[in-house]
Amino acid sequence: MLSIKGLHAKVEEKDILQGLDIEINPGEVHAIMGPNGSGKSTLGNVLSGRPGYEATGGSVLFKGQDLLELDTEERAREGIFLAFQYPVEIPGVSNMEFLKVAVDAKRKHAGLPELSAVEFMKLARETSKRVDLDASFLKRGVNEGFSGGEKKRNEIMQMMLLEPDLCILDETDSGLDIDALQVVADGVNSMRDGKRSFIVVTHYQRLLDYIVPDYVHVLAGGRIVKSGTKELALELEAKGYGWLENGEG
Amino acid sequence: MSDFQQQALTLAAEQQSPEWLTALRARGTDVWSTAKWPTRKTEAWKYTSLNPLQTDTPAQWASVDDCAWQQAIDPIALDATRLVFINGHFSREHSSELPAGVVRFSEADASQQALIRQHLGTVANTGEHLFVALSDAWATDGILLHVPRGARLEKPVYILNVATPEAQPAVSSQRVLVVLEDNSEAELIEHYVSGSEKQNLFVNSHTEVVVGNNAQIQHYRINLEQEDLLHVGGVHIDLHRDARFLGFTLAQGSRLKRIDYHVNHRGEGAHLGLNGVYLPRNKQLIDYHTNVEHRVPNCTTDEVFRGIIGDSAKAVFNGRIHIHQDAQKTLAELSNKNLLTSPTAEINTKPELEIYADDVRCAHGATIAQLDETSVFYLQSRGVTRADAVRMLSFGFINELLNEVPEQAIQDYLRPRLTTLFGESPQGDELGQMRYE
């Protein structure tokens, strides 16, 4: 699914990723943890092609093709989805319109016909129910006036509608209470179908009680310094990151 | 006297006008011919040059052309009393039967003439706007909308002003007078439009509105004209006790478009609500000047203007609110937001609050921004192309004001036309439909 080798990236002239390697197979859930400033969010932004996040070395293959050569929207259509840490508010653009344009773009790319307005609205309403968002949110401006939890659920709803192959959750759990976290996790878990892969970037082990990863990686100083299974997350919770940042990992 | 001032007087002399308008014409002529021609040093015209009138001075009245326009122009699908003017000439053929209270000046009976003489030229102030003097000097015909005490105009009045190309630069004039007696209600839509062919018309158009005690008007002024047309005009409003003026205006096109709103709060409890949108592109220039005079206590003003300026276009917004010493307990808000979509686009915005009363609540603000790149990226990260993202974000910037337009037919008319300004929508109509769901 995704093969990252020796990835270097800089943000505003500052080297953030310094030789990151990761291999993700279809159906796997990889958690990426690490202290603040380790480059966790940079990884998601580089993979989705955010302007200002420049890959300066290494390679990223996604489903066999060179991901770094694609524009942001092409990556999305190919099946990359980034759930934002801070979803953007866009007043004046209705959630429904935005979602329809996005879903149609994806379908067109896959050679499928666009959905009619009626078909789409039905689908959108069903999907909003799955993340416990009232259908009235579809009519509102994108994320406009949404609470923190509503924004994150809106991200998951977009993910469900776009059916990506690789979902990157960028600190989706930060700022959520347990109930909201449960809804988000249920949504994510419902999308685990053995083929779709996930990168779950988080600062807190708590999320991994709900979304149980296959692998846990620790990112520090722009590299993966330790990898393991879900037990590693518990160890990190107990011991902190200090023992890894100083040692050889 | 400048060339255009001189030429305008010659054109006035060619007109046939009713005897009962002679005094108004003479007064206008007097002000017009003695006025100093505005230059860039004249504060009200600081950013808006009148040079196009001097370099290509129109020397004739526009002609009657009553067939060609129909292929090029769709009227707004309103259930309304429609009056069609082509290059300033009334077209009976394309207009509705006029109900009682809606009459052309040229067909006014004695009592209507008296009403026109009582009000025409009293709301619009030649001292505030030189082109009101020109409108007075050119006064021959016009439309009177009169709603008697306690009555409600059954249907909206829709004045469709169509411009068609002329062989030589030409002028046209439009004048509307609305008199709403106490407790009456009306809706008026003024729509200025042309085909997409190159236009060489200069339009001078002024509307005066007298809103009596506890009366209400819903007013629209929609200017969608091809970009070579020149248009100067204004809406001049007197609000009496508890009167309400609810307005929406939109402007697109013209290399010189200047529209003024002058509002007088003359009676306590009066309310002005005015939303405006301007969308100049290419080398167009759109200038809105609004001036609200709070002369008495307990009145409210809520004014919101938004502009998107693209290419090498230029916009001017000057919003003045003047709160006189006696106007205690005034509530006034003015907001102006601008979006520049090109590095060569220009906006000159100046909100002006002048407050001489000490117990008022007023807020004003102006912002200028470029498209938010984080929002563009957010949309792109969902597979939306950059072009679509820019179109959606630009439209979104004004969509909030369109959503507030009470007349659904006007929303339906504007949406597809405005969406295409920001690039072709892949499925424009369908999306337009979805916004109403």
C-alpha cells in the first residue's frame, strides 16, 4: 500500500523529517506516536501534499506509484485521505455542496458516473447518521460554528463518503471527550475491512484503546526510533519518550 | 465647463418635456452648469475617474431598439408588474398592464403630477451628488410608484432597464419616484442589464424613495452590465417614523459604475437594512458610496457590503454613517469585506463614522483579504481541483448575502450567473439546487 524510504522533508527551511522509513500493507493500522515537534503532523501533511511541506529526499510509493509526483487533489483521488488535526471552517460553502463535488471528483477518477443530487443526499444523510451528526449539519457552511467534536466527526464522515485506501488521522483524538472519541473510533473501526490501511498519528495512548493498531512506531527527531506492537504504546504511556530520544531505540 | 457638462446641456435642449417639470429641469440645469467638474482631488471622486465621459463624450440620446435585446437577455422570473425600458425608452409591448399607483410621469393625471412635484428632487440632493442635478436637468419621463395609506402593493414592481449597443456613444436617463404613505408596503426591483456585446451607453439613473410612517419597502437594485458601459446613479431614501427600507444591491460590469445610497433617518424608530455585493473583473471599476444620516433618536442601520475584485479591476467602497447630535440611542453597524483574487486587483475602502451624540452603539469594520490557502488546500485534499476550490471559496464569500435575499426568484436568477464568474461549475445548476435543500 505505502512504502516510505529514507524520507526527508522540510517546513519553512527547517529539516523536520530526517530519513523516515515505514512500510504499510493493505489492511494494517499503524500508530505513530512521539513527543511534540518530532514530525508527526509533518508526515501526514507531506503525504497529502500540503504546500510548504517539501520532501527533499527519499521516496514514497503509494500503490506502486511515486506519490510525491502527484498534486494534492490527485493524491486524494488515488485514495489518500488526511483527517485534519484542525479542520478548516469555510462559511458560505455548504457541507453538502463540498461533499458532492469531492465525491463526484473521486467517482469520475475511478470511471464511475456522478451521483444524482437525490442519490447523493440520501447517501450523505445516512453517513451523517453513522457519525451521529444531525443531517442539519449538511446544510451548514463547512465546519462553520461546529464544536471541536463535531468537526472531527465531520472529518470521519468525509472519510466514509470518499472511501479512501489509506486514511491518515492526524491527532484526531486531541480535544475530544470520551464520548466523542468513542463515536470517532467506532466510525474508523467500521471502515476496517482488511484492505483499507490507516496511519493513526496521536500523542496519547488513550486513542489506541479504541482503535487498536497492528503496529506502533515512535517518531523522534524526524525518524522512526522504535517500532513494536500495541504493547509499545502502553510502555510509552508508563515511561514517556525520554528513554527513546536519548538512546539508539 | 467641461466638455461633457456642455454636451449634456445640448442634449437637454433636444428633449421634449412636460411643462410641469420645467422648474425642476431649470434648477438641475443651473446646478449642473455651474458645478466644478469632479477631479481626483474631489473627495467623493478620489478613486473614481470620470475621464471616460470626457474622452468619448456621448453626443446623442440612445435610440429605441425593441427587438434585438430579447435573444440576449432573460428577465428575472418574477410574478410582478413589469416595466421594460430599452435604452431609456419605455416599451409598452414588453411591459405589463400597470396597476393603480404605478404610472409613467408622462401619463400622470393632475393629482399624480402634484404628488410628483411635491416629492421629486426633494429626497435626492444635488449638493451630495452632482449627477442628481443632471437627472433633474434631463427629467422628462420616469416612473411613479405610489402606495396609499394602509395599502399593500399586490405584486412587486419590476423595472427592467435594458441597454443595447449604439452606433455612436449615447446617453440614457432613468428616474423613479416611490411614495409610500403611512402603513403601506411595496416591493420594487430595479434591474439594469445588457447583452454581452460591447456597449457604449452612459446611463444616469436615480431613484427617490419616501417611506411614510410605519411603511416598508423591500428594494433591489441589480446592475449586471457589459463592461464597457458607463453607469452613474443613486438611490435616495427618506425614512419617516418607524419606516423600514430593506435593500439588496449587486453590481457587476462597467468600466465606470458609481452607485450612491443616501439615506435619511427622519423619524424615530426607522430602520435601514442594506446588503450589497460588487464583483468587478477584467478592467472594470465599481464604486459604491453610501451615506446614512441619523438625524433623530432611536433609529437603526445594518449595512453589509462584500466585494470580490479580480484581474485588474478596481472597487471603491465608501460607507459613511453620520449620527447627529440629537440622534441618541442610535444602533448602527457597517461591515465591508473584500476579497482580492489577483495581485493587480485594487480596493479602496473607507468606512466613516461621524458621531455627535453620546449615547449610541455603533460598529464598523472593513477587511481586505486574499483567498485563504489553508481552505484551498483543505478542499484539494478531498480531491477538489484548485480551480473548483477557488470557485467555491469565492462564491462562498458572497453566498451568505445571497442566502439572505428574500425573493427566491432573484436568488435563482443570480446564482448560476455569479457562479460562472469564478469559473465554470462542473454541475452548476444541480449544485445551485442543492443549496436550497
